[in-house]
Amino acid sequence: MIALVTGFGRATSEVGAVMIVGGNIKGHTRVMTTYIAMNSSMGNYAVAISMGIVLLLISFMVNTILYHYVAGE
């Protein structure tokens, strides 16, 4: 379970690897982290912050579900 949570954390925080390997092609290789970085560099801070909050909420929900799954056993 620790490996699953760690892997999820790495996947939601990888910006550099996606930019180097996959690029940021709209409709093909764009992920939330690169979308947030792109909007903040373009000056769209409201969009970047709102997408960051959405990413945080997804992370908190997944971690809460995993925590309850492990604690329930």
C-alpha cells in the first residue's frame, strides 16, 4: 500500500519528466501538472490556481480512500 501511495504521489507531481519526455501537446500528452505550469507561465494565475486546487482535491480524495481501505482491514 505504501508503494501505491508513493507511486500516486510521484505521478501527480511530475512536471519536469512530462515536459522533457512527452512534451505538452494539446489533446495528446498534456497532463494537469503541465497545464498548471503552462498557465502560470502565461500569466493565467486564476486558472492555474483553480486547477491546482482540483489536483489537490483529487490527491486528498484518493489518499483518504486508500487510508480508509487500509484502516478498515
